[in-house]
Amino acid sequence: MSSFTPYTYFQCPCTEASLPNHRNPSQEEPSSSDDDRTFDPRAPRANYSLYPLEHLFYCEDCHQIRCPRCVLDEIVTWYCPNCLFEVPSSSVKAEGNRCTRSCFQCPVCIAPLSVSSLEAPPTGLGYEYAPQNGPFVLNCGYCSWSSKETGIEFEKPNGIFAQLARVKNGGEPILTAKERKKDRERKRDFSGTSAEKEREETPEVEIPREPLDPNEKLDPESQFSNLKAFYQGQLAEASPASALGFTGDYGYGSPGALSRIMGLYTGSTAFDKKVKAKAGTMREAQDALEGLQLTTISEEEEALTKLRTEGWHCTSSASQRAEFLNTNAQFITELRPVAYLLRTKRSKRCRTCRHILSKPESKVSTIRFRIRLVALNYIPSISIKPLQPTSSASSLLQPMRPVQFLLTFKNPLFDSVKVTLATPTKTPGRFASKVTVLCPQFEVGANTDAWDEALREGTGEKRRTKAEASEGQHQAEAGKVWERGRNWVSVVVEVVPASLHIGGPEFLKNEEMKDDEGPLKEDEDVCEIPVFVRVEWEADAAHDESGLGGGGSKEKDVREKRELAYWCVLGVGRIAKV
Amino acid sequence: MSSKRASMMPPAPKPPTSLSSSLVIAEHASLTGTKLITLGSNTVIHPRSKLSSAYAPITIGNSCIISERSQIGIQNEPDEEEADPVVIEDGVIIEVGAVVEGKRIGEGSVIEVNAKVGRGAVLGKHCKIGPLCEVAEGEVLPDYTVLFGNGMRRIDNSGVEDLKMKMVARQVEVLRKLIPSKIAKFQ
Ligand SMILES: [Zn+2]
Ligand SMILES: [Zn+2]
Ligand SMILES: [Zn+2]
Ligand SMILES: [Zn+2]
């Protein structure tokens, strides 16, 4: 059995707020029912609101815990994780979210690829300074994949992204978007002069570079751009010049579309009718020039023979295809180096008041934060450990045998806080363990400077804890704190774990057991205790008030009463199976 | 006969060796055992590398690099018959902490950090055994096999092995300047 580490999860109140809390029309009812309601950590919804304290923020303006669900993310910078180059958001929009320098991942094993020369390194005097000359390849230091295997070589060792965009696997050049457009236009002009509708293939004698073959095999990029161009053309032909006189681009943002949408409201239907009448003339792509790719039998046969001769090892795995943009790549030889995905640095805002909760330094190389309001600095942390050290090998809780746990509350605030704990007497769920907090109310000291404390009353403090400790095996007493330090307090909670027995006499069963007598579910043997924590303290009045004018010093003395209440879940251990 | 008893004796008995004069062998390399250890020319034996010929002879070719804490040779007593001798061909790099008990390590192969080549395994030419990868006992790998990750393997078609061999030779030249050789100690 794997060992169990006790945990504490905090519930973010945002889930409460989203519930229709005050559905009761009567005024006195809701408050009492709210207080009575016990948070059930086993409820399916609870999964989405429980977080370790380290994952939570604290909004200083709302005075509330904020979880990843109730913050807004804002991208501060985009950067490449490999070269740490900061990419401006404009180029992210224009060129996509991948590094456009020379950062690539191995298509076989995802390790970073390095650029190396195929030539022997220069030798002789001063060879360190002699420039390496090409051809260059990308190769993987981990699985020793090389772009040479797929027939890709580069002339220069830098700007690999741009160079790679121009070659197909095998070394044939790819037409750039511009060239493709030119080709299409040339083709259209040609066919336009010969015949209006007919798109027969005509050999272009004057340009030997690109014989436009209607059954040409296109790479995914060219296919996409051909298709896009084709449909744009179709849309432009189908819709007449708009009210503003624009033709061509018929995206949703275009003036034509806009005026049409406006027309819906103004009731001018004439325009719509025109569009409808024209809609019939749209057709589908017919050849490679328009982005249509037909799978031929010979291709399939080629693939089959390849499978037969080279076997399973020459095919690409699903994860390799997922990493790669073209999911049609059946064989390893069709894979291409994968440019690194850009990462982001994000700042987080409170969803309610829009104040910034976390803001990293925008420079990529620094890991500092400008603003970081984490809950860890505002909320007492809770750690759990068993009071009696478990000597036995099994760390499981024995059913029906009381165990005591030490809950240590550590106060991060510079003011002392009053903590009130409330737990249901029985844990929710089918197996109800009994829970008793021996000291439900106590005060935790301020998080002052450790040295200050030592100078002021260090000796007295020490003696007190020491005296308690020297008593040794003293019993945990109700209403008394177990141990106390500068900014921490330990209290004892006693748990009588339930028996994991299913069935048995009817009168012993609780409601949930009566409803469901199925076998033990996953993690149902974990003893989880919901605890309602109320923290009260007095703090300096809000900063924005004290910052205004001369009244600052006077208002410093004004103490503000603060209160924070939230549910926590303590996972104390697994109950042994009977 | 066990290596334990041998190490307890004040002057450890030297195994019979056949060393090339152009060999680079560090003073703190450890050559133990009773069978013949043959080391070829321009091979580099790093300090604290362990070559043990207690159960079978070891032959290492030319221009090999044997790194620190690597263990070459059959490590524990063979069960029945005589263990196969360990033969490492030319231009092989054995990285830090690798354990090599194989029958034949083909020319230009690389055994990466903490990788293991089991007893009697045969590696073809220019194989690469990735970090922490293991070749089972008696396994035969064809030429250009690359083992990496969690038991994944592929055949390397990049065709840059000549270049790699050249790089090994250069690496040996650099190491020759860095590691003071003490051939006399082992002869
Ligand atoms: Zn929340
Ligand atoms: Zn990059
Ligand atoms: Zn790789
Ligand atoms: Zn807020």
C-alpha cells in the first residue's frame, strides 16, 4: 500500500457565490441555513473548488481568497522556451505561436535539435575561428535523428525556420505564399483568355519553373492556401460589390459583411435577395490548383509496399503525429522538425474588482514578480501530523480506534489572529468518522521579526513551551492549546475512524449508507474532515485611505477589524479495510 | 580468485596486459582480474574507470574513450560455462557509469551515461545506447540501432558516421593533452 501524506485543501468561496444562495424569500431563513450547511468534500462539485494553499491568491481589495477559477489571465509576454527570445504579440498574430528562429524539437523524440555542419570541421592553425561551412542539418543528440534522413539540408546555420519553410521533405522547394498566389493568378489569366468556364490544363511554355499539374501533390500549407484562395474567390464572385464598393475579401470583418448585417436590422432585404440569387453559382474545388487533393490508388499501394518492406518501425506513432501539424504523416520520413511552441508569462487579475493579483517581471530572463498577492502570505497555513508517532509499519487508521492529530496553524500576518474552528461531529459520506477538535478557539501570535521576539520576551516564551514539553506524555486537554510558538499554535483533533464495513444492522446505517450499499469506491477509505475556519484580526486601515494627504499618521492608529472565513478539508489518512 | 580477496592483498596483482604505446591511460584507472586485457592505440582510459578481467579477457580497439566510473568486463561469476570475452571495437565511446559486459561492441558505437550492455550481447556498428537504457543479455542489435527513452529504438539513417569517427579522433587528441598517461604502471 502506498504511503499517505496528510493534506490540507482550502475551498475558494467563488463556488458558493455562483450558487443561488438566497433562493429563500424569507429573510431569517437563509442565514441560519447557510451556517448549518456543512461543506462536503466528497461532493462532485468540491473537486473544482478545493486547492492547496500554494495555488491560491488573496485579493487585498475584496479581502477574499481567489482561486485559479476566479482570476483573469492576461498575457504579459510571449517567449520561446528554447532561445528565451521575447516575441512581440504582433508577430505572434502574424506568424503564429511558434519560434521563428532556429529552435526545433525532434519529430521522433521531442528532444531539442541542434544545427550542425555536414562538413568535417576545419583543422589547422586557428581552426576555432574558421567559419563552418555548409550544408547544415538539424540533428537530435538524444535519438540521433537527423534532418538529413528526410532529405532536408540548409545553407546557413541560422534562420532555420525560414529555410525549412522553403523545402519539402526530400529537398524539393516549397512555393511561398506569394509565389503560390502569383502562380494561381497566372493560371487564371491564362484560362480566362482561352475559355471562360473551362479549366483545362495548359502547358505554360514561357515559364518552365512550375508546370501546373491539376493532380499535383501539395504539401499541407500549399493545399490550405490554395483552398483558401479558391473559396475567397468563390465568395467574391458570389457576392456583388457591396454598398461601399468593396469586392474581394469577404471575411466577416469586411465592410460588405458589415453592411449586410446592418441590413438585417434596417430591413433592407434587397441585398439579401441578391446574395441568395447568386448563392447557387458557388461550386467546390476541382483540382490541385484549387486545393483539391485526391487520394490515388498508386499512393495507397506505395504506402502498402513501404509497410511491407520496412515494417512497423518506419511508421510514425500517434504522439508523433499529434506533435506535428500535419496529422496525415503516416511514415517517419514524412515527419518534419517541430518548431518550439511559444510560452507565455501571465499576470492575474481578480475577476470581481479587476485588481492585479500577480504580475511577473516582463523580461523573460528574470523570474521575479512585481506583484504577487498569494494566499500563503495572508492565511494561516495548516499542517497535520499524528500526535502519537506511528511505530507500526502500517500507516493506516484502525477503524473504531481513536487517533489524535496535531494541527499546526502558522500565521503569516504581522498582526495576531484569532482562529475559530468548527467541524461537523461526523464526516460526511457513507463512512462517518467522529471528529472532535479539542481546542476550537485560540489566538495565533503575529509574524513579527524572530529577533525582536527573542529580545523582548524570548526567555519567557521559551520557558513556557519547554515546560509544556518537559511534561512529556501529557494528555491532550479539551480547551487547551497543545503547543504555542512565536507565530504558530498546535491544537489537537481527535478522530474515531469509521469502519469500512458495508451492510450490517439497519439501525447502525446512516442515510447515505441506506441509499447506496455498493462496494467501496475509489478513495472512499480516505478520512477527510471538513473544517470551517474563521480568522479574525485587527489590521491597519486600508492603504488607499492612509496614503491620502496629511491624515496619514492619524489614520495609522485606526485599527480595522478584519474577518475571513472559509472551508478547509483535512485529509488525515486512509482507514484500514476490514 | 575473487576480486575481493585480491583487493585485500597489499600489492594488487596486475592482470596480464597488452598495451599500445600510444595509449592514454590515467594513473587512477583500475585494471583488475587475471585474464588478458588488450588496449589498442590512441585509446583513452579515464581515471576511475574499471576494467575487470576476472572472468573473461577484455579487448579494446583503437581510438576508444572509456569514461570515469564505467565498468568493462564480466562483473560477476558466470553461472555455467565460460563467459564470452568482451570485445570493444574501434572508435567506441563508453560514457560515465556505463556497464559493458557484451560480447562485441561494434565500431563507432556510443554507450551513454549509466547505460548497460548485458552479458553476451552483440552490438552492430555505430549503435547508440541512450542514457540509462539497457541491452538485454545475449541480445543482438543490427548496425545503426539507436536505443533511447523508455525502450524505444530506431535505425539511424543519417549517414554521418564518418564525421562522428572524425570527431572521436579529435576528442582523443584533446584528452591526450588533458590526461597524463601512466602506461608503465599497468605493464
Ligand atoms: Zn475561486
Ligand atoms: Zn526560439
Ligand atoms: Zn530525437
Ligand atoms: Zn478583488
